[in-house]
Amino acid sequence: MTERSYHHGDLRRALLTATAAAIADKGPMALSLRDLARRAGVSHAAPAHHFGDKAGLLTALAAEGYAMLADALSAAGGDLLDSGVAYVRFAIEHRAHFEVMFQPGLYHPDDPGVAAARERADRSLSTALSTRPGHPRDEDAEATQLAAWSLAHGFAALWLSGALSTTTEGDPEALARRVLGQLFQQP
Amino acid sequence: MTERSYHHGDLRRALLTATAAAIADKGPMALSLRDLARRAGVSHAAPAHHFGDKAGLLTALAAEGYAMLADALSAAGGDLLDSGVAYVRFAIEHRAHFEVMFQPGLYHPDDPGVAAARERADRSLSTALSTRPGHPRDEDAEATQLAAWSLAHGFAALWLSGALSTTTEGDPEALARRVLGQLFQQP
DNA sequence: ACCCCATCTTGTCAATGGAAAGATAGGGTG
DNA sequence: CACCCTATCTTTCCATTGACAAGATGGGGT
């Protein structure tokens, strides 16, 4: 499929994949549409047709990310701790998607596509968070759920930022399970 | 001091302040050195003298951020919950600093200045986290401290990303205290 | 009075994002 | 089977940007 024809075949998908790789490598700041086009073997204006502009490309990436996160949370089953670990695993495995998703300034957050995907992910997340935690003071269910989300999100963000790499060394997923267990499983 | 002399007087500070404002407004992506220079009333090459390049400017901003965070944590006193709230307050009040600090890809993380400032902030943070929490299963002190940090960091990140704005409305600090209390104060 | 050096300016270049207008081809319709 | 139609991609062009080089300015110390 590395044909040199006029039509690429699946430029949209190729660009999304290349974008994720580039962002995971150099960060969103160094992203260059022209460089993506070069690597895909198309002209520098080809991406514009599929995504409009740079923000449009990142919008599509964010939408894809929300869809994948929704799937990952659904697949995690009903256990809250497993869902939290799945959240962290998603952030690490799909670092570029995760980082873009939570920087709405990078894309068009009101785009219908990304909004729909986000709502689906929110529902999956809400379902996971609704599973009764051990037995904390759940007189404040909203705060409990926000805390669980914040804990998983914060661990993922700190890990991705490299802030934890000084002390920790091993498997992030095992560490995540230990850390999330501090809140998710009360004795 | 709005003199029109050859020398600005305090270009470095003016640029840092303008940078923080610009990032808080439009995000790091839309940051333009030439625009900053225009607003400061200097030539487009003036910033280069003080910061080298764009990454250098953000390095200085990150260093300033770490210094301010260290001060904020120190000023919070010995209470863990208060420290957590101070962490969140810092993130919200100095959004641009916070966002840059935890995106090492934006600056020169190995710069001596920022490294020193980060170490000082790490010490302040470590001190705050060392205060015994209520009475959780602290057989795993490392996990407990990481959980506390992750919780505060995650709440701040989610708030800044706008992910919480759909459900919540009121004062972020009060909400933060409620959420952080889920882990920090065990009954 | 003089020089030194931090600070700032002017001029230049390659790269980028984006817009406009045209080329190409593959598929459906008559 | 010829034709058109539309999605896809290219070419051309422009303003903006980051970075660099070389020069101008002037304050402070000797």
C-alpha cells in the first residue's frame, strides 16, 4: 500500500497516527503540519482538506482519544480500582491523545464530534465512579467521586510529566494500583 | 516608568509577566515572542538577549513558578489539608506557571536555575506530605504521599482543563477542600 | 575624559500555517 | 460506454514567526 498514486488511500488515518507519534515524541508545540505531510508523502496542503487547520487535526485526535478512553473504561469491568488503573494505563499508552484531550486550548472543544465522544467517555467514567467505594464517608458522594477521578488523573499527569521519574523506577501500572488503593480500598 | 528611552528598565520582568498573561489567556501554543516584544514596546529581537530563545523564556517562567510554589507551600503551615488547598490555589492563581512547569517539553528542564527551584519546591512538598495523615494504612508511606500529591495535582489539572466546569459552579477552593478531605482526613 | 559591556535595534533567512485556485481520478449516471 | 461530479490532492502565494548576525546606544566604573 505504499503506492505513489495521486490518492493516498487513507491519509486521514495516517495523519492521525503520525500526529500522535509526533506529539508523544516532541510535544504538541513542535507539531508541524508540513512535516506530517512530508512524512506521509503528500503535499503540505493535503492535511487541510481533512482537518481544516491545525486545531482541527487536534480536535480529531481528541475525539479519537475520548472514544478510546470510553472503551477502556467500559472494558475495565465494574471494579473501581481496575477502572482507575485502566485510566492510568490509557494515559500512558496513548500519551498524545491524553495530553491533547485535557488541553482544550489546543483544539475546538465545542466541535460536535469531540463533544459527543467526550460525553460518552464522561458516562463511562461516571458509571465506574458510581460503584460503591469501600466504605468511606460517602455522605458526600460528589466529593468522593471527584476525589477518585482527581487521584487517577493526577497520578497519570504526574507520571507523564516526569515528576515521578526521580523516585520511582519500576512498572507504572503496579505503582498506580498501589497509589489508587490508598483511596479506593478503605480497610 | 513608561519612558521611551533606549533601555526599557525592566524588560525581563515585563516579558515574564506578559508571557504569563498571554499563556493564561491563549495557551502556550499561541505564544509569540514578537507579539510580546511589540506589547513591551521593544524590538522583536530584544527578548532573545534575556532568554535566548522561546524555550529559555519558558524556562525562566517555570523557575519562577517553582519558586512561588515552594513559598506557597511553606506559607501554608504544617497542616496537610491546608497544604493541598494551597497547591490548588497556586495552580489556579498562577495557571500559566503551573501549566508550563509540568510540561517539561516546553522548556529546558535541565537548566540549573529551574532545577534548583524545582528541588526547593520538591523539598517543601515533601515536608508537607510528611505530616502524618489521619490514620490510613501507612504501612506504605510512599504510596500515601504519592496519593496525596496526585489527588491535589489531579484536582488542579482537571479544574484548569475545564473538565469540572460542567457540574461544579462555585468556589474552587471550597470544593478543593471538600475533595481533598476525602483522603487527607480519615474519620 | 574614556572605555567597556549590558542592552536594545536593524536586517535577513528559512520554516510555518493558511488561503486560493487548479489538477486528478474514481465512481455513479445517463 | 461516454460523461460528469465530487472527493482528494497539488501548486502557488502571502503574512507571520523564531532565530541569527552585526551594529547602535548609553550607563557605569576606572
